[in-house]
Amino acid sequence: MEFWSHFIHNVRLRRASVLVLIVLGLFLISSMMSTILLTFIFTFLVTRLVRIIRKWVPIPAVIIVIAVYVLVILGIYFAVSLYLPQLIKQTISTFESVYRFYQNPSHDSNQLLTWVTSYFQNSDILKQLKGGFSVVLKYITNIGNMGITFFLSFILSFFFTIEDRQMRVFSKRFLTSTFGWFFQDVYFFAKKFVNSFGVVLEAQFLIAIVNTVITVTFMAILKMPQLISLGLMIFLLSLVPVAGV
């Protein structure tokens, strides 16, 4: 009992032990990591959006959450039914334009293009690209599993956000339970995670939206083709610093 009492009062050792248990638990459920992270991302972004809206408009949180998820579902529906065919068509057209550009005989006299082509032929980059394409194809074959993961995370985040207040009240009871010290340490690391990864994710998401809107607007002014395909590419690549990992 004396050893246990010393362990409980040694905050540094106790938190180190709790951190090891958390890492071990995450390792054991690594197959569900995508669902957990996506659920956290959706829940975090929606709860932040609800708080921002409630600062300006005193609307019940439940109504805001339902409205946000309904708008997201409608957006996905219209994106799939209206814009997905255009996206596929514009993406194919983009690749065809690049292919026709490099197949044009008039570019053979361009010394820069000739040097670039020679460099690619004499390097291992083509082999690396082939390996990269094989990885991409592997991920494409798993798109069905990713769709299921996205759907489950979307549903779970909805229940978490719509019951946000009740979840907070319920979870705070663990902090004063018999093993409250354990849950206090878990809360300590969870708060650190939210204040670091969550804030970075929110900032990167806003950066991606602003970057996409500004870039697509100027590309539209320049009358560039395939705006939907290029805009989606810009938005996804803007998330690479966080979501890409």
C-alpha cells in the first residue's frame, strides 16, 4: 500500500505510466485508427463551428449541429450527382492535355524540354514513379473500405456533437471517481492533444479553404480550363501538411 501511495503522489511517474498505457492501447486498436482520427476531426471542426455561430447567434446547439450535418449531406449528394461526372471529365481532359503537350514534335527543338526528358530517362525517377503509382492503385482498390470508415466516422461524430453537453457532464464524473487520478492524467494528455493537433488541423483547414477560393477565383479570371479538377487538387494538396501524414 505504501508503494501504491507513493506511485499515486508521484505525478511525473504516474503520468509516464498512463502515457505508456495510452500508447499501448492505441497500438492494440491500430486497425481502427482511421475511424478514430476521422471521428475526432469531424467532431472537433463541428463543435468549433457551433461555438463560433453561438457567439453571434443564440441558437440551440442541437439545431446548429443538425443543420450543419444536413448541409454536409446535401453537399455530398450534389457533389456526387452533379460535379463528380464533370470532375472525372475535366481530370481526363487535363491528363490528355499534358500528354498532347509532350507528344508535340515542335517541342523537340526546346533545349530545356530535351534536357528534362533526357534527365528523366537516365535517372531512377521513372522507377520511383511506377512504384508510387502502384501504391496509388492499391489505395484506390481500398476506396470502398475508406468509404465505410468515412461513413462510420461521420455518424459517430454526429452523435458526439449533438450530445456534446451531456458527454461533457458524463465524462467529468470520471475525474472524481475512485480512479480519478487515472482519468485526470488521461484528460491531461487529451487536452494537450486537442490544443496542439486540433488547433493545427483547424488552421490548416481554413488555410486550405482560403487558398482554394483565392486561387480558383484568379484562375477563373484567367479563363483557365478544368477549374473543378484543379480546385479539388489545390484543396486536397493544401491539407497534405496535416491530413497527408
